[in-house]
Amino acid sequence: MEIASDLDRLDFEATHALLKATYWGSQRTAELDRRAFANSVCVIALIDGRQVGFARAHGDLTLFARISDVIVWPEQRGKGIGKALVEALLDHPELRTVQTWMLNTSDAHGLYQRYGFQPCTDGKEMRLDRPAAA
């Protein structure tokens, strides 16, 4: 398996389609994903040159980053690709100075806990959800 961070190697259509089928990405358009990817550090998992996974980090990418859109193609799940994507972000040269990492998950806590992520329970983290812009 190879991990790349060159967006020219991204199969955008396949990635967008998989994200659109998730509980977190179902409302996103292709244009929103294009903008989000362009403003993120992205990593792409490839086997024999074919994309099998994707993840991204965004934020100021110097002191703070949020991991989003970690996704592995269904036929490739259970092979450590998600772990490799998370590790690639945490070890990425452009993100080495990041001190605070955040993420949101409803179903993959075990994946992230192995890297030290813990649920936020200190009462300091706040969130604002706004309706999608028209």
C-alpha cells in the first residue's frame, strides 16, 4: 500500500460518491467537497495505483487541525488502511507542529483512541451548527 498526498492522484468522483453515502457527508455537493479538499492536507491510500482510501486534515494546520472524511473503500476495510491514513496525517511533514488535534466520530472511537484521542468532557469544547448556505 502507498500513501500519497498529491491531489492529482485523487479519484475525486469515487471519493465524493463514497462520502455522499455516509452519515456525515450525505448533504454535501461535489463543489463543497472540491473546496474542502483544496483547503486541507489530504492523504490518499493506493494499492497498485488504485485508490482505496482517503482522509484529510484542516484548520490552521500549524497549531490546530481537525481530521475529517476518513474513508476506506468497502472491499478494502479491515486491512489497516484507516490506521495508515490517520498515521499519515499525524506524521505529515506539514502538520508536525500541530499541538491540538480534533475529530468527530459516531462509530470509530477505537480507531482514534489508539493514537491518544479521548472524548471531550472538559466542558470547554463548544460547537455551532448552522443550516447549509443556499
